[in-house]
Amino acid sequence: MTTDARQIDPKHFRRVLGHFPTGVAVISGLDPEGKPAGMAIGSFTSVSLDPPLVAFLPDKSSTSWPKIAPSGKFCVNILASEQESVCRTFAVKGGDKFAEFAWTPANGTGSPRLDDVVAWIDCEVEVVHEAGDHYIVIGRVLELDVANPSLPLLFFQGGYGRFTALSLAAWEGDLQLQLASADAARPQMEALAESLDAECVASAVVGEDMVLIANAGTPRSQALPTRVGQRIPFLPPLGTAFVAWAGEPAREAWLARAPADQREALEKTLEEVRQAGFSVGRGASWHREVGSVLARSRGSLTPETAETISRLITSLPSDYESPAAAGTDRTEVQSVSVPVIGPDGNAVLVLTLMVTSKRALEAAAHDHAVRLTEAAKAVAKAITD
């Protein structure tokens, strides 16, 4: 049974179409006076590869599109999942929408490119069609790039949110197995902590975070608290002891969270970690800074804390955890990590020895890695027997 389109209730139309999620973008341009103008839209789409065409559908009642249209140029700013405030600002009519957000002019058109967006696409208007109460604006792409390879902001059933890529589910793991592994690791960790006068911790990856699930030994410095349950974002270049032994989907998911120009260096680090059988962590000052952030938030990974720590993590060099770089004069080794390989060949846990005094682990890194590896193998055997 079909329904006459003229009889479709607009509310019902909106409710049904609301079950299809859409990405959120800001269309920006310059008005006739050269001032920036912009509008939030959820109707952006690619149209053609050859020639490269994209499109969006502004409402005919929009007050922003008439400001941009005369220039014949516009830039699409694809918003990141944490940029909901940007979207809400540009969705409101009137006011200086660019006052609180940083931007730079696009090379080709001068249209504003907002900072921290996932990607931007600079265009010139190809053609505009009328379509009911909207226009269909088709643009020819002049230049485009990925600025911040992160998850995009989505609009779904009247609200904003984000999605988690299916490949990241490879890191969800079996929490029961992870906890059982931590229990099996505890005697090994306690023995290592006592004999080496170090703190030994066990970490697991859950979704997009690395979570500390067990520790032994007490650090002499409280600058970097290691309370069980503490989380930090699972971002490159950290976590190589997990990723070096991971399957292709999970490995790709981790690499995709880094800028494209770092991929080759990160893959080299992963290979070096796998060959050596362990990874390292360097830099007392960096560890202290992260510890200070976590201490202020009492170990809770709030959005603000996660953003700060993510920025600290991504500031590290791609070879930060490479054992091949040990012995350089850049920074001293502060930790050594090895994986506990589970029945499926992936790292269930990572065991880490952390320095507990002013001395660094540089000279003893390999010896500690051997001790850790023996412990990790014992744990792996315990959880498979």
C-alpha cells in the first residue's frame, strides 16, 4: 500500500528519516564584505569522483547561505565528535559565530577552515538546484585534506553522538579473561616488584582506553599514581606492546588514530617492539606531567582530562616506545613492558615494570625485559592450562 506524498505528516517524515544517522559539518564562506559566515548542516554528501563533486542542502529560510552564495565558494568543515559546541553555535541564527573558534583561510578560496575538524573540503559552486523547501548546492572540489583523524560528530534521532568503529571492537576483549589473567599474574608481579625494587603493573585495553587492572609494589614517588581502575586514552604512540602482536583489524584501528604522516614510523616501531619482545617508556618529566593531570582529576578520565592526556600522548615521538632507540641521549628509560599472549595469539594483558627511584632503567632494560617475559609466559600458561 502506498501513501500520497501530499498526505505525509512532516513530523512522521522527520521521525522515520531520523533513524538514518548523518554526519555533521559546518559550511563556511565569506560574505560580500569579506567577513566569515557559516552554517551547520547534516546533509553533506559526496556526489562524483570524476569530476570531484560534493553537495549539501541548505534550507531556503537559512540566513547564512545567502551570505555565502554570492562568492560562489565554500568550505566544508567535517566536525569531530567532541565539537558538539561548535555545531550548536553554527546552528543558531545571527551573532558572530566565528568569535570563539580559531580558523585559517583556505588556500584556494579564502573560506574559513575551522581548527580541530576531522577534515576540510574547499569548493567552488558548480550548480544550485531548487528542491522543495531546500536548495541542492553542488560544489566542485578544489582542495581537501584530513586535519584531525578522529571520530566524526553524528546526528541521530534528534541528538548528537559518536560511533565506535567495528575494528575497535577487537580491543574490547574478554573482561573475564583479562581479570583472570590479572589474578594469575599477581604472584609473578609481587615477586618481581620485591626482587627488583620496582613497581609492576598489569594493563588491559578496553575499547578506546588502557586500563590499569592490577599493581604490585609501591612507587616511591606519588607523581604518577597507579590506582587500579585508572585509565588513559589508547592512542599512538602508546600501547605498542598490545598492538605489535594484534591482528590486522585491531592494528589498523590503532594506526588510524594517528596522523597519516606518522604511519610509517609507527609501523617501524611496532616491528622493533615485536622483534625485541618488549617496549619501553621514556622521560621522567612526561610521566610526571601525566601523573599530575591524573592526580588533579583523582584518576577519573573526564572529557577534559582525556583531552589533556590525549594531547600529551600525541606530542610524543613515534619511536617513543621503541627498544631500538634505547641508549640514545634523548631521555632515560622509565618503564619496560611485555605482553601476556592469550589463547588467540593477542595480548590479553601487558606487564610493566616502572622505575621507583631516581635511577632509570636504561642499563637494565634488557635484563628486566627477560624477567618480565618469563613472568608473562608463566601467566599465559596459567590461563591456558
